Amino acid sequence: MASNGKLPSIRTVVPGPKSIEIFDQEQRHIAPGRQRISLLAGVAFDHGEGASLTDADGNTYIDFFAGVAVASLGHAHPRMASALAKQAARLTVGTFATRERAEAFKLLSDAAPGKLKRSHLYSGGAEAVEAALRLARSYTKKHEVVAFWGGFHGKTMGVLGLVGDESKQGYGPLPGGRYQVPYADCYRCPFKLEHPSCGLACVDFARQQIKNSSAGEVAAILVEPMQGTAGNVIPPDDWLPAIASLAKDLGALLIADEMITGFGRTGKMWGVEHSGVAPDAITIGKGMGSGFPVSGVLLSEEIGKAEPFGKPSASSSSYGGNPLAAVAVSETLKTIRDEHLVENSRKVGAVILSRLRRLQEKYEFIGDVRGKGLLIGIELVRDLKTKELLGKKVTEHIFKEALKRGLVTMSYFPRIRINPPLVITEAQAEAGVAILDEVFAEVRDHVDWRAA
Ligand SMILES: Cc1ncc(COP(=O)(O)O)c(C=O)c1O
């Protein structure tokens, strides 16, 4: 394994003097609206190695964040670094066929599930989701899209209306023909039911909701097999097949957005494998380039031919599949295979999950712990019965206390997301959970967490 498994080592106050200097320098010119985690941390990172990050003052942290599930191979993987450096010295501009691009498409085709043996490459996640929606329109000749409460698919105008929370407020009017139905977020079931005795009431509701509100022109159902942004939410395995059958009944494509769940994150290569669903298209990104900005759409031979999507130049972009991106995709796929990272995700994910379940017994404010592979969610609540979420003041405190002890994790929100690089070692995982344990104990003993 590439990672030497560095453990936390904190030498200065956090953030240290060099971090503060760099952070302040950046703040003088950067526009507002950048990632909350970076603003809260105030730390400037210098380099990374495997599942560890080292800041400008020489403090080393365990990374439970991975750039929001981007750094699948961890930081500075030697194979990736050398392949990108070699390619940068030869050719960096795309458009034409290259040996590297041919290899990337071949490896994607080999890894893709079912009939999705062809692909398009892009450079950002939202761009890939937009492409998949154009594909659905081209193939079905319809235009409406159904998405889910809590879903996230990017911030461009074509997908903003499909984001299932209030973050789109203030950007209207949004494109029409977008419908939201409840996700199988069973811990917070809007119908106050329990799985499996609920009989998947949320799917019955979705069916009726679409019937009552759409113009009968649904081109696609867009779904995350497990929701990342909402808090690493894991639906029961029989839910996605029911959604697939709803898509079929509507004559709509089922598009699985595997930006987060793809490439081994959930302990299988694809999130859809957990439920055995065969989607009509899959959108991919994040972990597929392990940090290099590359995204794409996996599709079948038949659907990919649909026009206008399949016409020459209709679905290309300036950077999609450029030689550097192609090398990043190939190196990621080959390393996942050679270093058995899907298995590592499954194995280390199970260790983290079982340790967190022990913490759940210890701390009254842990309402739920769930996960598949290295996609793990924790729910922090004021009250186990009402499930009211813990306040921002407490969760930001948890984030900062964890950082001070050498753990970077998305705990500034009460639906904590844990998604480390797939190369994380068991020792690093244990060290990360031990820090969370320490911080939770500090909160229990010294913070008025119910009130704050
Ligand atoms: C499931 C999912 N789809 C799409 C996106 C958008 O990706 P990008 O930020 O690269 O546009 C994200 C980003 O978090 C995501 O989680």
C-alpha cells in the first residue's frame, strides 16, 4: 500500500503561525463563499501522504475528509505523481485521440457495471450531471426530471433545481419540470415509519407525487445510491430497485449519480452493486481522478447514440478527457485494482463503523451511526426521541477540537460525514476514532450541548 500510515503529530497551537500567515494572505484576495471547512480550520496545508495531511507548521493530521471523498488514492500517491509528471512533460491538451485516452476509456469500460461500456469525460461533477440530463432528453424526447430530498448534484443552473435542500433559495427562477420526492433516509422518515414494515411507503408516495405534479414528460430519475452531502445516508437495499421500477414505469432513464459512491468508496466498486440495480447511466467524478479534476458519464452503446447528444461535438468539452485527466483516471483504476483498495474500503470501513457503534453506546447525543465501506455517517442530536439536531455552536466546537488533536473531519455539521482516502490504514482509522472519542467526552463533560 502506498500510504505509510502516518499518525497524528501536533507540534504547535492549531492553526500555527505559518498557517495563520498564509490563511490571512489568502483572505485578503479570495472572494467569500469558499468551503466552510477551510474557513473554520484556518489551517494552510503544505503536503499530504496517504491518508495524512501536514500543515505549513509541520503538524500532521489524519484525513477523514479526502477533499470530500476526492482523494481516493490518498495524497501524493507516488504512482499518480510520477504518471502525471511524465504526461505533463509530453502532452497536456486534449481533443485528439491519444494512447492515454484510449487506455482510460478501456479501463473505464472494464470497470463499468452492466451495459454501461461507453463513456464521456468532463472536468467537473455538475457538468457531468448536466450531460447525463441532456442524454436523457435526447433519448426519451422528454424533459422533466425527478430528484430527491437531501440530494446534491452540483451548483450549475441545470442541476440547482435538483438539489434537495434550501441552498438553492435566492437563485430563482429555477428551470421548470423538476420534482423532489423523499429519499429513503430511514432515520428521519418523513412518514414516521420503520423499514421494512413501512412497505417502502416513500416509493408509493413518490409515485403519486409524480403523477399529480408532472406533465407526464419525465425523462430521468436522478438518484445518489447513497446520499453524500445529506450526511452519508444509506438507504435500505430494496429501495433503489423500487425506484428503478418506478423509472421504468415512467419511461424515464434511471441515472445513478455515483460521484461520491463510485470507485470503491462504499466497499464495492459501485454504490448500485449493493442493491443489484442496473441504471441506464452513471455519473462519475471525485474519486475517479484522485484529485485531478475529471468527471464523466457511463452509458450504454444504445443510449449513447441518441441525438442530438451523440452528434459530433455535441457532448464534448475543452478539458474532458485531456491527456492529464486520462492518465489520472487510468492510474486511479489500476491502483485501486493493484492495491486492493475496494477490499481495504470494506475492511477499514467495518472497523470504523464498529468503533463508532461503541461510541454510540457511550454518548447520549449520538443518534445514529451508519455506513458502507468508507462512506460513514454519524447523527448528533439533542434528544434521542425528537432527533432534533445538535446546534452549530457545538458541532463547530467538535470540528475545532478534533483538528487541534490531529483529525480533519466533516463534523462541523450535526450529520457528520466520514469519507477518508481508500488507502487509510486500520491504525490511522483507529487513531481518528480515538480522537473523536476524546472530543465527544470533552463535549459531554464540559459543554452544555443540549442548549448550545
Ligand atoms: C453526488 C454528487 N453529484 C455531483 C456533485 C457535483 O460535483 P462538482 O462539485 O465536481 O461539480 C457532487 C459534489 O459534491 C456530489 O456529491
